[in-house]
Amino acid sequence: MSELKQNSCDVLEAIARRHSVREFRPEPVSDETLLALLEAAHQAPSAMNHQPWEFVLVRRPETKAALARATSGRNAQVVQTAGASVVCLASLRQADALADRVEAQLRAGQAPPEREALVKRLREDETYRQMLVLPNTYIAVANLLLAATKFGLATLWMTGFDGEQVKAAVGAPAADYLFAGVVAVGHPAEGWQQPARNRRPLEEIYSFERFGEK
Ligand SMILES: Cc1cc2nc3c(=O)[nH]c(=O)nc-3n(C[C@H](O)[C@H](O)[C@H](O)COP(=O)(O)O)c2cc1C
């Protein structure tokens, strides 16, 4: 956490400064910086604190090339030119670990009996398992993007890949992990023109008290 504290910055500033960058110059990102980004990712909240996120840091040209083969077009170019890429994985093993934890609490009388139903879903309901670990991993990835902004680094979060091919490229056990994207991390190319922020009007996305009421 020390690295995080020393590098603290206004979260609204980081949110405002973060943009998707799609042209990079091939300059490396140090392992120390990559680990600081993961430390930020790892502080994310998660349901019942099950922490499903795992990451593979890619810096070698041959691994970048293997990632590029799992996508096409601009995404392929981005992973090959960015200093590093972070393969983001959602661990189904953490759904099992959570089931183990709740089961132990039940045995010790530290959880209400209705938690049996949760254990059953965590063990048997594949959709529930996936809908638990994937969105919770996305929260950690969002943290990573904001932390990179603080370090003056550009990012692009990409899910336009063949996830199975990505898992194979980095040797991740396919059955136990869901693909949550590849985040390119690095420095923008000279002359990269940042498009203006494009968002739906704020008024369109909120209501007060009742849906549709301003
Ligand atoms: C889950 C997710 C997947 C994305 N996948 C891709 C992708 O495969 N390729 C790409 O160029 N951009 C991808 N993006 C970037 C979005 O296009 C981008 O966030 C959006 O256009 C808003 O622009 P901004 O990030 O600059 O605010 C992805 C973003 C997210 C959050």
C-alpha cells in the first residue's frame, strides 16, 4: 500500500484525464509500475470480498504477438506496440473459495441457515458463478485504468479478442478463468489526437426518487 499512498491523487482528476488511447509508441513500462497498477486494482471492492481478479503481465514481443493473433485490426496493432499489456482474468476458483468459506461459517454456526442456498448456487449455478466473478473483476480493471492515468500512462481496455485464444497464449487454465479483457498500457504515439469525450447527456441517465422523474 505504501506505493499507493505516496502516489495518491484526486480521483476526479484521474477520471477526467483517462481516455482510451489507440496508438502507442513502443516504450517499455517498468515491472515496478505494472505492479503498482495491480496494487490499485487489488483494492477494488467485491461481493462478499471474494476478490476474483487475476492478471498476467505481458512485456515480451513473442507473447504480445500471440495476443495479437487472438484479435484483429487495431486491437492487434495496439497490443504489439504498447509497452505492456495486462491480461485480465476472472477466477471461478474464487466462487468455489467463497462457497467453502460460507460452508465453514455454516458449520461453525456463524451464518444463518438460509446461506445454504447461496452455497448451492455458488457450486452449481454456472450463470450465477459467471455473473459473480466477471463484473467484480471489471471493477478492479477500472481501478487499474485510473491508476495508470496517475502514472502518466495511457491505456486501452479491449475485450474484442478470442478469450479462449488469449487464455491459451498466456497459459491460463481455461476452465477456471473467464476472459475479462486485455488492457494495453504505455505511452501515446507522437501525434495521437485524443477525440473529445463522447457521452449521453447527464439528464438522460438519472432520476430523483422515481424512475423518469427529475
Ligand atoms: C469492457 C470494455 C471493452 C472494450 N473493448 C474495446 C476493444 O476491443 N477495442 C477498442 O478499441 N476499444 C475498446 N473499449 C474502449 C471503448 O471503446 C471506450 O472506453 C469508449 O469508446 C469510451 O471512450 P473513452 O474510454 O475514451 O472514454 C472497451 C471498453 C470497455 C470498458
